[in-house]
Amino acid sequence: MTKTILITGATDGIGLETAKMLVSQGHHVLVHGRNPSKLEAAAAMLAALPGAGQVATHIADLSRLDEVEALAKAVVEAHPTLDAVINNAGVYTAAETVTADGLDVRFVVNTIAPYLLTRRLLPLLGSAGRVVNVSSAAQASVDLAALAGNGRLSDGAAYAQSKLALTMWSRSLALSLGADGPAIIAVNPASMLGSKMVKEAFGVSGGDLAIGADILCRAALSDEFAGASGQYFDNDSGRFAPPHRDALDPDKCRDVVVAIERILAG
């Protein structure tokens, strides 16, 4: 059965590799990117694949929350339902780490934008849909002040904290929605895969992107993830595993969600 799936950050890296797999299987894939020319090129390449399903494009800079809102609105207006959202877009390093709103760009793109987008798209997903949040093996306790834009962090610290914050709201939202919401699953697609982010951050070529793409496709579509809402899948070990201990603390998870909601309330 053909599924409709939105992938953020799908113009390169694991996102593009995941889009290739899904399009080749005949699924209707909504490809997101922030660079118009890269988005157009990715869509053309995907549409030319043998047996390709439909490809649609959506553009937005996820470091700008107004553009995240606009992206959600555009998806809602163009697509009556969604089967899955793969929140893949992420950032490790940036020329400017502080957004126009005074927030750390890593927290905005890696944590806050996917939360906002997911919230807005819940009506399209219903109880049968899935949200796959691309987390990381790099997870560190969240400095709520830094999350709110008060304090500056190194690239590594900001990335690890933002990925744990993503994992924490994934679990918190999954538990709060219960059977009324989609399955929400945080996934470490595998460490040091050969994405642009890994090459820029660590100066290494990295591993086969297909390893990460395969697990994201499974998380979005396969029966093995149907009852996994609120869980964390570690593809380094190839199994569901405990995340960082903070993600298992309901009070700390709630604090992260409250902090995000406060930012979104302006």
C-alpha cells in the first residue's frame, strides 16, 4: 500500500538516501529542504528513479520558527493525510550559532522545529501514523537556560543536548497522547555515517548512509515499530534500548516540553 511520508532535511545525507528508498518502493514522498536549487535537483533525481512514486517538495528554513509554521500550513493544505513524518533535518556546526530570535540554532533545528512541526501535523497523522525523530548516540543532559537562549554552548555540547531534548519530548509526547496519537519513536540511525554533517564536524568520510536510511524506513513503515511509541531505537546495537537516563525521568521530560512551549508562546 502506498504511504505518504514527509522527510525533513531530505536534499542530502541520510534524508536523501531515505527518500530514495521510499520513492523506489512507490511511496508518495514529501521532500523538504531549505535551498531551492538543491531541493529542485533532489526532486528531479527522485522522480527519475525506476518505479518512482510521487514526489512533492516543501521549502523552509527550520532555524526560523515562522517558516516552520508556514511549512506545516503548506503540508496541511496540500495533503489531506500523512502516514509518517521523519524529522531528519539537523545541524551540528553553523557559521552563526544564534538565530534572529536569540536562540541556539542547534536547539531550534534539532529540537524545537520538529516539535512544532509534529504538533501542527498531528491531525493529518491520526492514531495510525508515525513520527520518527532522528536522534543520536550523542546525548547529554539539557541545560534549560541554554535551550531558552540564555548561555552559549560548544558545537558538541549543543548537538548532544539538542538530541537528548528531542528524545525527551518524543517520549513525553508519546505518553501524553497515548492511543489517540501516532507512534512517536526516537531513533539513533547509527554513529558516524557518511553525511555532510559528519564530514564537516569530524573530518571523516563515515559509514554507509544506507544503514541509517534502512532503519528510518523500517521505523516509519514496518510492523516491528507499530507498538513502539515512546521508545528509543539504537541502531548501533540494532535494538530498542534505554536512552540517556534523563529521557526516562518524567519530570525532566516535562521540564523540556514546558521550556519548548514557553519559547513557542513567545
